[in-house]
Amino acid sequence: MNDEATRTLRNEMLEMISACWSTQIAGVACRFRIPDLLAAGPRSSADIAAAIGAPADAAHRLLRAMCALDLARQCDADHFELTERGSLLRSDVPGTLSGLAQSWIGRQWTSWALLEQGIRTGKPTVGGFETVAADPEAAVVINQAQADRSRLPAAEIARTYDFSRFTRLLDVGGGYGTVLSTVLRAYPQLKGAVLDLAYHEDRARAALAAEGVADRADFIGGSFFESVPSGFDCYLMKSIIHDWADAESQVILRNTAAAAGKGTIVLIVDQVLPEIADADPANHSAFRTDITMLLGTGGRERTEAEFAALFKSSGLTLQRIIPNNSEFRVIEATVD
């Protein structure tokens, strides 16, 4: 390797090692709602400082760091405007990533800071979903982050999978109903419901109404570890099975199979790991999420073979895996 190639590799490694700074800049900018404040046009750092209640110098330096990440643009010595990339962090735009950015400087940050402990023990480093439910403020951030993250995959699911043969769809563990809403809008003949813990109900119903599908969508409070409602001809789980180890996943899938009945379609929407790990950037999200699950919930991402084995042990049969233009795949199974 020549000197120039060595320097390039070294610089890439330095950027990778210190990547935590970009997570914090994006998340803190969203906490202060700076993208929202810049949405109307250029503003001075003094204006932003007054709006967020921070010293002028600190606000100026945060804005400059946002420019370095192409989240903002410096117009002159003391004025900044939002970039197209930064607009994705506005809280009031379709497909916003604001909630996701804030979750990565909250619970995700805490869990990843304890990665060494998690690898040594093989156990989560932060409390599971019970701690989320007990902290309403944290729960809103986490659940909004999940809704934000689900928007593009939901659109891809609706585009690439044919729901026209179904009449009633249950979104199992669907949170605020982002996936259900997207599918219902694409298939006017379809009705559906979200199954999730009761504390989600008010926000879920509000979200379903805002999406214009409240007349065809319901919310059912309950735990999929206890039972799953019957009466639906398609059951969908987006980012649910990956939250859990095999034993818990088997309970969820068996309860779903019992409710669905023989031959019913069950759709798992998750990332799928390659059988052999490599450095393909297309797989970064899946491997990153795999460690996130280890640290946060004790869950895991799975290969196709691991999904097939999990289904077989839970009363289902893997039929096919359908790719799309997101990092998630539609994994179709039928009840045995």
C-alpha cells in the first residue's frame, strides 16, 4: 500500500472511530428543535441561542458543527440556514427522523456505552420494554422513533407485497400504526387493527386519524405474549420478532398461529443477515441493529436459515423472502 492509500485508510478509520460526534450533533440539534427553527430561512446564531436558552458562543459552535455534517449551511459570519439533509430532522415533515435522532442520544446511547459489558455477559445493558412503559417521556421518544423508522419500509411493503387478497389485517405490536396506515391507504378495500400495549392507545388512535384511516382501523389493547386476536386473514409484525430471543419469539409466533389458523399468512418484516458476514455497506444496518438488540432487549437479527428454523419450531413454514428498496424484507410464512 502506498503512502496516499495509507493516509486515506487512516483518515477513514479516524472518522469511523470518532463517529459518535455525528450522533450527538444530530440528536442534540433535534432536542433543541434547531431544524424547526431554521425551517423558515436563515437565522443568526444569537437568535437560535435565545430560542433554545443557550449561550451564544455554544449555539454558534453547534451550528458550525451542523454545517460540517451538511445539516446546516453558514451564510455569513453569523447566519445559518437549513440544508436538504438537515430538513429530514425537522419534526413537522413527512418521514421525519427527528425522533430517531433523539433516541440515539438517549436509551441507545446508554446501551452502546456499555457494549463491553454486553459482550462479556451476552445480556442487555439497559432495562427492557418494562422500563420504557414506566417512563412516559422516554416511551414517546422511542415509539416516535420507531414510527419514523417505519415510514419508508412501510411504503415499500405496500408497494411490493400484494395485500389485495386480504380483507382484514392485524398489525401485531404495531405501536402508533404507521405500517397499518400506509398499507390501508394503498389498499382501500382493506380494514385492520393495531395490537399493542394499552398505554399506546391514545397516540395510536390520534395517528390513525391523522393518517386518514380511522374509519378502517382500530386499536386493540393487549400483550402478544398472552394472546393474539383472531378474525384476521393476514397478520403482520414489523420489527417485533427481532426484539426477542428465540424462546420469547416462539411464544409470540405460536400465539399468532393459534389465532390465525391453518394456512393463514403471517408476515414478518425484519432485516435479514447474510449467512456469511462481509463489509458490504448494504448490510451495515442489519449488523448494527443486531448489536443494538443484544444490548437493548436481548433480541437479535437473523439469517434466512435462522428464520426458517424459528418458524418450524413455532408452527409456521417459511414461504419466501421478498426484497424491496429499504433495508427490511417481507418474510412470508404460513400457519401449519
